[in-house]
Amino acid sequence: MQDLRSVFHPASVAVTGVSPGSAGERYADHLLNYGYKGDLYPLRPKGGEFRGLKIFPGIKDVPGPVDLAICCIPARHLPALIQDCADKGVKAAVVHTAGFSETGSPQGREMEAEMVRVARAAGLRLIGPNCMGVYCPRSGLSFASEFPVESGRTALICQSGGNSNFLVRAAAERGVRFSKVVSYGNACDINETDLMEYFIQDGETDVIAAYIEGIGDGRRFREVLGRLCAVKPVVILKAGATAAGERAAASHTAALAGSNAAWNALFSQTGAVRADSLDELVDMMVTLRFLPLPPGGKRVAIMGVGGGMSVLATDECERAGFLMPPLDDQVKHSLRKLLASDAGSMLGNPIDFPFWTMTEDQYRDALKAVLTWDGIDLFLYAAPLRQSEMRLADFVPLVDYQLRNVIGAAAGSVRPLAVVINLMGTGQSRLAAAALQQKCYEAGLPTYESTSSALKAIGRLARFHQARPSSQCPRQAGTSRHGNAGHIPDNGVR
Amino acid sequence: MQDLRSVFHPASVAVTGVSPGSAGERYADHLLNYGYKGDLYPLRPKGGEFRGLKIFPGIKDVPGPVDLAICCIPARHLPALIQDCADKGVKAAVVHTAGFSETGSPQGREMEAEMVRVARAAGLRLIGPNCMGVYCPRSGLSFASEFPVESGRTALICQSGGNSNFLVRAAAERGVRFSKVVSYGNACDINETDLMEYFIQDGETDVIAAYIEGIGDGRRFREVLGRLCAVKPVVILKAGATAAGERAAASHTAALAGSNAAWNALFSQTGAVRADSLDELVDMMVTLRFLPLPPGGKRVAIMGVGGGMSVLATDECERAGFLMPPLDDQVKHSLRKLLASDAGSMLGNPIDFPFWTMTEDQYRDALKAVLTWDGIDLFLYAAPLRQSEMRLADFVPLVDYQLRNVIGAAAGSVRPLAVVINLMGTGQSRLAAAALQQKCYEAGLPTYESTSSALKAIGRLARFHQARPSSQCPRQAGTSRHGNAGHIPDNGVR
């Protein structure tokens, strides 16, 4: 069991190195912009003032207790700073500074080891070095000003600071909100395994995503990951999976990457889901958060795409292991009553209505007939945003009309719906398309950039279910304007 | 030899079915918005006026000659309309209307066959039915108002209308401009093979991209594709590559898809490049247009990405068949003079300068030292747009600064440079990122959405060169504000 209360919920935070133009100033700035809720103490030998806060010269000069220290001063000062923190009774420290074991130099390695010795002797926990630290919306703790203020139920464990920025932003744009995110860098003390162990029992977390370059203790990692996978879905992107990548990982976070074969075995033993790129990791976070695919579900109906896209989507379905059954007679019968007579030829799967020939009532009824069809495990609606010859500005409202009705009809369906919105475009219409995407996730629907990436991600979820039929899977949430916090039950087994 | 002058360069165009709210009206609207340069005659039995043009009741009522008829009236009227066109001396017709052989009905098939009989008897050529037709900037011919007005030297042959819209827009956003695009649908007369044959000798076309669902005459297709590949690079996305996709293709454009094994053989026999998705087809159009990779080139240096992205990029390099050699001593020596002393550890590949510690002169000199390094065949600059913890609005100008200097340094380099710009983001910063992308292609540089897609596409180009060392490859063009027309020599062999 890991006690990481001071890491995630510190009542007070000190940021060292808050001098003009420095990384420390930027970090303190982010905490203030984001809205850290506890006591914030900027530190700098010269003293002074930062955004209305008094700057204390050193950690020992802070009047009250400090739970968490965020260390942004040069590496050579770190062992002494950690000693000061220990003396002050600080409980945990994020070492943002780089220049330790990842440099490969004996000095770097020694400074890191010294920090750990000092910290361990005092019972002070360390995150990093060479990392961004912690994002925990509930505490108002963040390493970027613009991260969502709402909490969610996805946790992210990320060895790289840059990638943690990317992953949080990319997932947030598609509605994922986080319980806790840790960018943990060189992992000199708290490592990926400690964090995984913490999330086994964390009541605020339902899904765990991880970007890992290497692990320290393979045996313990396998054991902890196995326990975590037994209770919550876990998706992992393993970087440094090739020989060259392994060398790059060593110089990035001093990580021992481990062979790809060993990792493959680990994935199949534990039931963790593997992602092969940052984009796939985001797709899986979205899928695990929003898609209540029934175990064994393989039958897909695709709507919205016309013509060539439907041929490609059919290829992609088959490649991802899905079936596309033809419409059954009852659905066809319901549709024939609603469609103009010459639309009969369109009654296949993929399903394509000539919505422009129908009243809104007819269109809604047709969608309802399809979305309540019980011969299907999953509906995929692909908004044909870039397939039309129309001006995008004229076309976006038509897609908005379709999407509004699809979302409405989906609300009455027990079967899951996923939406594809291709966000290409360089002008204002791109922003309009992004607004459509937001409408979807606010209605509790997963969105994807292409049918191909959607089917790949959902196919992974299906295989995950197959391997572990009793596993946890978040249920599709209802509509919510302000993120997804609290909408997923802790044990949403279907 | 195919004479398609009337298809691509008609002096006069008639559009049938121009009634309010119809497809014909939309088509005529696009031609006027785009700026068709010849005589345009809208047709409709009732007559009237359309945007200041007199509407004639029928094609025979048009006073002057008509080179190309665009037919948008219901399928059942098409055989008679084609007869009228033949009587009038029309040279070619685009049949936009659907509802022919792709429906699978005997009537649909018969109407299509009847059209072909009438047209062949009169020497009238047909495009379609069930297609968007022709986009040829030089003639001002277009099936979408918003397509680029500039000509380029890439041709696109696309069986699907929706996909042709997607492909033109997606490629145009990354600087590709077109000589001729044909959406040819059911291919009842002019088919993919005729078009390939035409492009063998078309002096306006250097690169051919194709989306194909199926072909009629496999033997002739192989022979013509072989001849085309001998003189120009060809990239093909074959849809309906799975059993289910094959059925979908049959009901989309009545295409006989052919087995995937037969297609694989075809690709290896002819040297055509295979793309597996629309996105990959766009990536290859960009690569073939902008990237002068030297034959045999396998050595890559990656710049710009920090930390975790560089580990992943290293994996992707190895997977795509590239090597990432360490920096050589001379480059290191030049860099050490320009960088602060503690930046020595960063002197690896991927290459990451602490540009914020350098003057612009130093930064430019450092980039120059790297970009003139002759141990490398390709430079990949990945703009770290979404990796920073900074607000995007603050970060875009920093990336702009880097990119400006990278583009400047690249201009003095003989080695090719590719740029990765991830365009995520839902706000105004997304539009700023799109402006950066435009800056790159105006400087003659290919842009990609991810290092992964860049390396995949460039790896395909490398394998293409390997298979055909004497093949044609467009040279990297100079800067141009208004598209790329005329910037690539017809025989740009390196």
C-alpha cells in the first residue's frame, strides 16, 4: 500500500527557484493560474514578491508546515535542498530539475543517489527528478495552466513530461477528465509500480493509462500490474520498444527498457491493453471512459458515411475483427415506411439515409428504428464532414442537425454509440467541427478522428473483454456540461 | 492514347437539372463560384434564369456548341439525355446521377448499358455515372467551390466522389496542388485504366494518386500501370481489400474488387506504391510532391522533439527502416562552440537545442551546422507544439521562431527536410498551428501530423526508390506563395 496523500492532496506547496524567467517561476505561475487551493510559498534566496505572494529565501523560512516541495533549482543544489526539506518536515518533493542519472554521467547518478539517501532517511517521498510532477484537479494541483479544472476518473502515469502534456490535452479535447496524473521522470523513488499499486485502491480512479520507458523491478511490476488489472482496466504505451528506442530511453529517463518479447508476455499474462502510439493511448482512454461495449460484442452497424468511406470502413471493420450484419427485415420494414421509395437500395449496412428528403420527425424515427435494433452490439456514426462538395461553412450545420438527432436517438438506446468526427480544416469551420466533438462527449459519447482509429481502439476493447470477461468497464455516462466527474460508478460491471 | 481534351479543357459546359435545391443547381453553383472560364449553360425544362445566366430548356436549345455536359437529372432520363447530347455534337459527359449498375437492379444495369451504347455510337465519352466528375484548375472546372484555384502537378484518379472531396481538401491543406482530378464512379466508359494511360503522356502531371475499388480488365490495367510507373511515381489506395469490403464496393460503384493477393502481386510487379488508408494516400501525395529523398537514403536526424517524443520517434525510425546515426565529431565540435557548457549532454540524435539560451544568430548557426551535416539523408523537424506545459497561445510564437530559423537553415542545405506539426487543439491556437503548416509548404517543405505518419510515408518512398532506382522523383521546390504550379521540372531525376 502506498500512502501518497501529500503527493496528491498537499495542504501546502513550496516552489523553489521562483526567479524571473526561470522554470520555477513558470511552475508557480501554472499553480496560481490553475487555481491551487492550499497555501502556496514561492522560494528564492533573494526574497521579494511573486504575484502578490511573499517570496521566502529558503524552505526553512516558511512560517507554516509544507506538505509538498516542488524543486526547480539546478541539479547540483538538490541534495542540500532535499536535506532542508527533510529538516523542515516536508512530506514529499517533486524534483522538476533535469541533469541527473539520465545524463549518463557519474556525477548525475551520484547526485540522484544522494537525494534518495537523504529523502529515505527522513521518510520523504520523491517524484522525479526530470519530470513535470502532479496534476490533481481535486487539489487544484497542476503543471499546466490550461488543463481542465474538472475531475474525472481516469489516472495517467507518464514517464515523460512532454508526453504527459500531450496526453492530457489530447484526451481532454475528447472529454476524458483525470483523477490524478503523474509525470514521474527518472523514478528515483516513487516509480511506475508504486503508482500502479496506489491506483489499485484509489476510490477516485476507474481506468489507468500509462506511458512507460522502462521499469526497475520487473518481478514486482508484473505482480502489481496483475493485481491492478484484476480490478481496473489498464492501458500501457511502452516506449523504447526497439533496440534504438531502448538506447534513447536510457538517455531520456535512465530507464532500462527491457526486451519487447518480455513486454509482450507481460501484456498477455496481466490482461493489460497495449497501445502502440500516443494517439492510440488517447483513443484507448476515450474508449475505456465512454464505451460500454458488451462482452463478446462484435456486430457493428455504421451510419453516416456514404460511398467510398463506407467501402473503406467495411475493410477496417473486418480488419479489426468486427462483423457488419445486413439490416434485418424488421428494421428494413420500419425504414421503408419512412423513406422515399427510391431510397430502398440504400437499406444496407453501412446505413445511409437521405436525410435531406425527410422531415425531422421522419429522420428521428428512422434513426430510432436503427438504434433500437438488437442485432447489433455497437453503432458507429461517422460524420461526413469532409466528404461533401459543399462549403464547410454550409455543411457544418447539416452535420450538426444529423448529430443532434443521432445523439437524441442514442439516448433511448441501450446499445453503445461511437462517433467519428474528422477535424481537418484550417479555417473557422475547424473550430465548428471541434464544437460538434464537444457536443458528443458532453452527451457521454466517445469520439474518434477516423473510422480506422475508432475500430482499432474498440477492437482492442473487445479483445480485452474476451480475455477477461469479468473485467470492469465504465458505463456510458449521461449528458453533462461540466466534465464527467462522478458519472461513472466505481464498479460499473455490465 | 486517350484524347480527353473535352473532359479536362472544355470550351463550353452545359449543366442539366438546374432547378432550385437540386444537385444540378449545386453543381452549376460550384462551377460559377470556382470560376469556370468557358461558356456555361444551365439547363432545365421550365427555363428561367440562374445567377444571371439564361436557363435553356434542353441541350438542343443551347445556341453555341457544347463540349462537356454535366448530367444531374434522374437516372431514368439519362439514356435520352445522352442521345440528345450526341445529336447536339457534345464531346463528353459527366454523369453525376447515381442509381445505375451500383444498385444491383436489372433496370439500373440496363440504363447504364443503354447510355454507353448511345454514347459509343456517337463517339461521345462518358465519366461516371455516380460520380463527381472533373476538377481541373487550369480550365476553372471544379465540383467544389472551395478547391484551390492554383494548378499543381499531381493527378488524382478517384472512384468515389466523397473520397475525392476528402483527398483534395486534405492534400491541399498541406500544399499539394492538382493538375487534374477525376471522380469516375461506376466507370461505364472512361475507367481507371484509360485515365492512367492518359497520364503517361500528360505534360501537366508528375505524380499520380489513385483510389480504386475495382477494375474491369485486369490484364490491360497491369500493362498500362506498368507503363505509367516506368515514367512517373504512382500511389494507389485499393478499397474493398477484404471480403466484406469487396461486397461493399460492388454496391457502391458496381466494382469487381479482385483478390488482395492479386493486388499485392500487381504492386510488386509494377512498382506502384501502396497506401492503406485515405490518410496514408494523402501522406504519400505530400511526400512525392515535396520530398527529394536521395535513392538509398536511410540515415535520419530528428530535431525539435524533446524527451518522450524522441524515444517514440526513435522506435518509429527503426520500425520504418531508418537509421539514426549519432552526431559526428565535426558537428559536435561546431555545436559545442555555440551552446552553453551544460548542454553537452543533449548532443545526440534526436537533436535538441536549448534555443531559449541562445541568441538568434547562435541558434541559426547551430541549425546550419546540423543541416549541412553530410552523414544524413533526411532531416525531420518535429515542432513540439503540444508537448509544452505553456499556454498554447504563448507557445505558438516560440515554435514559429524555431520553424522560421529551421526553414532558413534548410534553404542552404542540399539534404531534404520534413516537418511534423501536430494540429490538435480546439481553439484559436489551432488556427495558428495551421498557419505554421502553411508557412512550411510555401517554403517547399512536406508536413505531417505525426512523426509516425511521416516516417511511414518517407519509408515507403525509400522502398520505392530501392525497387526502382532510376525512377522519377520530384525535387523539393523553392518558396512560393501561390501554390506549386510549374516548380517541379518534368523529369526531376536526382
